[in-house]
Amino acid sequence: MYSSERYPSDYKVCEGMQAAFEDLLMQYKVDLAIWGHYHSYERTCPVYKNECNPAGTTHIVIGSAGASLDDVGLYDKTWSKFFDTEFGYGRISVHNRSSLLWEYIRNKDGLVHDNVLLQK
């Protein structure tokens, strides 16, 4: 739903998905949405209607298994907080019923390069 990669036709799909689903995500207080397809990693702030909003949903696109296939630029979006085109994977740790940690780990060094702690 949120990707800042400079693929005009794909960005139109993102806009369509935002129009179709974003109000539902807000209505049901969805904290985290994990998406695939793109051959990269990107994390947003909690976002609603293209603006950072503490009540919004944090979107994560993780498709970095195909990182070598992706080489386009990015649209300048304030909601995009971290972007990477290296091979990597995500890890979720549920600490308790009100705390979840998301981490993005790069394959080449095994280190966490991005994380976000979601709490209710």
C-alpha cells in the first residue's frame, strides 16, 4: 500500500489500495501491515492518508530476496523512514500482549539495520 519506489504504474496500484483499504485499517486500528512484491525493504512511520499519524498503520514492504532486481529511484515521501536494497529478512518478537518488535536484518552482516517497537 505504501512504497516510494519510482515505478509510476505500481505507484498507481498503491494509491488504489490506499483508497480501497486505508480507512478499514484505521477503523480497525491496525498497527502493522506487512507487504511483499518489491525487491527491497521499506518501512513507514505510522501513516494515514499520506501523512505520519500516531493513530495510523506502520507499513513494511519486505521483498528483499530479489534485491539485485531492483534499481530504480524513490519518490520523496515524508512517510518513508527506512529503505534498503540489500538482501535481508524480517524478524518479529512479541514481548507480551501489548509490545511487538520488528527488526530488519541484512544477510551480508547479520546485523539489525532497522527496527520499530510497536506498543499498545
